[in-house]
Amino acid sequence: MFQIQIDGSTTHFPCAPDDTLLRAALRAGIGFPYECNVGSCGNCKFELLEGELQNNWQDAPGLSEKDRLKNRWLGCQAKACSNARIKMREMDHYKPIHIPTESAATLIHKREITHDLHEFSFRCDAPLSFAAGQYALIHVSGVPGPRAYSMSQGGASKERIDFQARLIPGGVGTQKLFSMPLGEKVRIDGPYGMAYLREDSSRDILLVGGGSGLAPMISLARGALSLQRPSFQNIHFIYGARESRDICGLDMLSELPLWTSMGHYTAVVSNPSAQEVLPHGCERGFVHEVVQKLHAKDLNQMEIYFAGPALMAQAMLKLLVELKVPMSQVHFDQFY
């Protein structure tokens, strides 16, 4: 076990040789800034001042050549080879609400949601505590590096963990997951993520998902509607699909006890075929356009969560900035 000292403070934390600095810091309850946890976003950069580190992914897109020349590293990719001193800014916002833990887990169930979106259920050797909207990392044998997937349950402490994943052509991680036989073992590490349910908010909730971004939005809806005394009046759930065969989620929402009185679901299809007849109430276009059409006047009074393909997330963020929605009311994780 190595000791990592944060420069200019009294903060230090232990880091096992097989852990990353970011995850070790979070396990110690330290507010180490991050988002994607898999090397893409660059939000967990720090400067190495003393010590020796090893890089899990030398060409991670979250780190530029300029960063490397300045001896900057990614917390989610750096492993300690000795005691070290680093320069980074602790932020209370990133302190974990549930301490991440790692557990062996067994695949016990699969089910099809759409033709390319499936749900996978794992039984963990030790319960995993998480909040609605959070994600975990799955380490699969034969796949380099972990993959981040959101839980679709409403949060709590559970031995059974459900994830939803979309099959990505050529994607090593999802190809392995979709072909995985029942009974196969993986390692699950979590929870992570900042787009968790703000249970103390009295604002109405807007949930916007696309692709495998369905899972955290379903999790948030389940978590919100399981509160003993919901302080909000409505949940607006908008799901973006390419074709009508990709529309999903309403069946899961309709099972929730308060959905009929508090829930509103809208499907949006971006690329329907010319002969396609869309279901009643389905919108054509892009998700952010429908959000603006339906809720432009209300967004400042909403708690807003979104997850989905990168272009969808970028368009949503641009819209919310343009409409001057306070960013304290906007919640998303950048691993999609």
C-alpha cells in the first residue's frame, strides 16, 4: 500500500498497487474531481510532483501531449508504484455519497429491451450501496480496462445489480457482455457519478435519455417515485430513439405506483423511415428540440438529468446554457 500526499494540504490517502489514484481517493472519502472514470473526459487531471506512477492507458484521449510534457496525469488511469505527492484541487462537490467498493459478481439473468439494448443482472458477493442515477465499473476478463454502466434500479444497498447496455458494433466491451454466458464472473466497482437523485429538491423532474442512457433515467424515476413524501409534482421523461423499434422505457415506468398521477412520457424518433408510422404521441426530430418545444418556459423551475450519446448530451447542454438554466439544477455524467 502506497501513500499519496496532496500538495499544500494535510490530506493523504492510501493507494493499493492495483487501484487508481482517483478511485483510491474516493474510497478514502476525498473530493477528487472526475466525470467519466475511463480516461475520456480529462476532468481528473493532476500534476505529479514526486514519486513514480504507471499509466493504464498511455493514449487516453483525456490527456493531451501538452499535459504529458507538464507531467500531468489522469487520476482514473494512474497507478502508484511508490509513495507520491500530487497537485490537485479537492472539491467537496465530488466527495462520494456512498464509498465505492469492489466485489466479485456473477451474471444471473439477461433480458432483451430492444433489438440492441439488453438488461444484465449480476449477483454481487457483497452488497453494493448506491444512489439512483449512479454508475459502476465492470471489469470483464479479456477486456482491457473497465467499462462504465449505469444501474437501472432506484438505489439502495443491493446484492443484485441490474445494468442496461446497448450493443455497439465493434465495441469490445459490449460484444463480450452480450455474448457472456450465465454464471460467468466479473468484478464490479462502484458506485460513481454525480448525476444522482437530489432527494431534497422540490422542483419538478425532467429526465432525458437516449440509447443506453435509458438506465440512469429509469433509475432516477424509480428512485424519485419511491420516496415516501415526494416534494415534486411531475416527472417528465423524454426518450430519444433513431427508429420506432428503438422506443422503450414506458413499460418500466408504468409499473411504478405513482407513475399514472405524476409521470409523463414522450418518445422522440430522429430518423424514421419514410413509410414508418410512429406511435400516437411520438415526436419527430431530436431530443433537445422536443425539450425546447415542450418545456422551454419551465426549465428554470426543473431539476434536469440527462444521459445518452455524446451528440445528444452536447446539444442538451448547449440548449440549457442558451436558456440560462442554472447549472446547479443540471446533472449528467460524461461517460456516455
